[in-house]
Amino acid sequence: MVARAPVRVLALALSALFVVGGIAGFVPGATADHDAMEFAGHTSHALLFGVFQVSVLHNIVHLAFGVAGLALARSVRGCTLFLVVGGIVYLLLWVYGLLVDEDSAANLLPVNSADNGLHAVVGVVMITLGLALGRQVPPPASEAG
């Protein structure tokens, strides 16, 4: 029953995107100024796809987030939890990005204005999908047309 649930399909897709994004952050070419990447902090000048400021820690966080989503995707409840709680985390990251100065030592992940915009969109989309689809369960295969 869970295999065809729309919330599962979307949670798996988003989880895979986080994993791919985390890996891409380590790949020269996908990440501009790859040689300028730091472990953490605002001094990392590597840019994923030439836009999103990344560091080793930032990439690891995306990988871990994606793996957590894949692990939670075994049930509708797990998918919903991943989407809603993950969305809240991303909205908190967006607020963090708005409050912290990009050139501050407090900019640990690091984040730039492109990251901030993406975090806001991802947070809203994840929460919306989790709430809208988390309660929908497809009918058993014998009832499906």
C-alpha cells in the first residue's frame, strides 16, 4: 500500500535530490571554485552550480538529510514526518540565513542569498506536500482500477 502513496513518491524524490546535491557539492565542475571549499564557515567560496555557497559540512548535512529521508520513506507516517519536520528545519535555516551576516563567523554552514531563497522555497514546499499528501493512502491493489 505504501509503495504507491504519492507522499512516498515525493519524499523519495526529494530525498534523492538531497543526496545528489550533497554529492554534487564535492564534484569539481558541478561546484565552481571547488578548490576554495573549506570544511565549514563563510570563508568557503565554493559554489554548487555556480550559485549556492557550500562547504564540506554543508554537503554532509545535505547527504545526511537525504539519507534520513530515504530511511523514513518506508511508511506514509515516516514520509509525512520527513516532509513536515524537514520543511520546518529548512524554514529555520532560511530565518538563520536572514539573521546572520554572510561574512560573519556565525555563518557556519555557509549560506548566501541564493541558499536563503532555496531554503524558503524548499521549506514551504515540503510542509505543504507533507500536510496535503500525508493523509492520502492509495486503495489496496484489489480495489484500484
